[in-house]
Amino acid sequence: KESQEKAGESLPVTVETMTNPDEDELRIIRLARELGESPGRAQAVADKIGANMTHQRVNAILRKFPHFLSGPLPEEAVEVNQ
């Protein structure tokens, strides 16, 4: 468990990565926004995503992008890839 938490904390965070979440990160952010500040939110998001997602990883992403938990999502998120 500790190694998973440390792995989440060691993700490189730059201005670029803080403003441009990838597709998986956006999905986690959207699910977290839908659930609001409910207890066990990270585990609920992890359960919905499946694919061996852990609540530790969800928490790491939410800590990386706290500014997207309220307010508008980045414009890149709504663009359709062509």
C-alpha cells in the first residue's frame, strides 16, 4: 500500500501536466465531480473505472488536479479528436 501511495506522489507535476489532464485523468475528474465530496468517493470512482484502478491512484490524480474539481474543465477536454 505504501509503495502505491509513493508512486502516486512521485508523478512529475509540471504546468503542462497540471493544465492538460489525459483522457483517463479527465474521466476520474468527471466521476469525482459527479459524486461530490462524499465519503469514500475515491473508492467509488476506482470501482466505476475498474481495470485495476485503486483509490490511491484516484486520490493522487485528484490531488494533482484540485482546480478541476470545481469550475470549468479544460477546453482540450471537450475537443473531439479527429
